[in-house]
Amino acid sequence: MTLWLVRHAQVLMEPGTCYGAMDVAADPNATRQCAKALATVLPPNAAVSASPLQRCAQLAQVLIGLRPDLTLQTDARLKEMNFGDWEGKLWDHIARTEFDQWMGNFADHAVGGHGESTNAVMERVAQAFDELPSGRDSVWITHAGIIRSAQLVAQGIRQVTDAGQWPVEGTGCGHWRCLTL
């Protein structure tokens, strides 16, 4: 069984903007290109779960239009991290002291004052991971933070202790990564 981790296409926002839980649209052309490429490589009858945020829902809908053999469900656990007061701000405009507080307690700090902690995200990703259908390939259309969390959960890591554990590769827009389970 394989879990395909797919990130939405590039969003229609100013580059460098923090937009975790914000519901922003993705570029329609990039979304179509990603869906077309994905449709050619996914196995038949895979179970597709998508974040309800529109940048992921857009990709899921185009993909299902191209591949009606795939089944689709929305899963709120696949939403990106809520960055609290940082949502919609340019990363460069977030006070260094606030960012350092997060890095100092990467696992449990509520980002942006009232957002989520990394381990809160890890917990919901682990729950979704535990409910993957057995014996059937699955596709998650989601976000960079969720892809990173899923990579760790697949390795048996369900909580992090510091930022050094956080994977950084393989999460570019419209890219996918496969985990053999």
C-alpha cells in the first residue's frame, strides 16, 4: 500500500506570506497542470482525501474530473497548521522574538499567540494516518506542514521535541511524495 502526499499548487498571494489556515485559492493553471500530471501516475481506485481549504479542494476536484475511478472525501485533519496572528502577514514582518519563541519550544508553542502547536498538528495527522484504508492506495491532497508531519508519523514519530526533527525536503507546490506502508 502506498500513501501519496500531494501539495496544492501555488497560491494566489504575495510570495512570503504566512497563510497556514487561511482559505486562499491556488493558481488555476498550476492546479490543472498538477492534476493532469498526477492523474497519469496514480493507481486505479485510490482513495483521495483532501484538506477542505480551497487550494486543496480545487486540485481534488480537477483530479476527480480527470479520474472518475478515484473516490474523494474531505478531511479537516489535513488542514494546514493555524498560525494564529501570523496568518496573512509577511514572514519578514513577524517579530523575530515571536519566531524565536516558537523555535525555542517548537513542539508545544501556540504559534502566533493563539494558533496551533506543532505537536497538535502531529496529533491530528497521526489520527488520519491511523485510519488509512488497509490494502488500498491512498492520496492526501494537503499542505507542506501536513506532508512533513505524515513523513514523521510514517517513521513512527508521533511527537517532535525540536525543529531539528522537521523534514524540509519534498514539499514544493504541486509536488508529491510516496510513502510505502
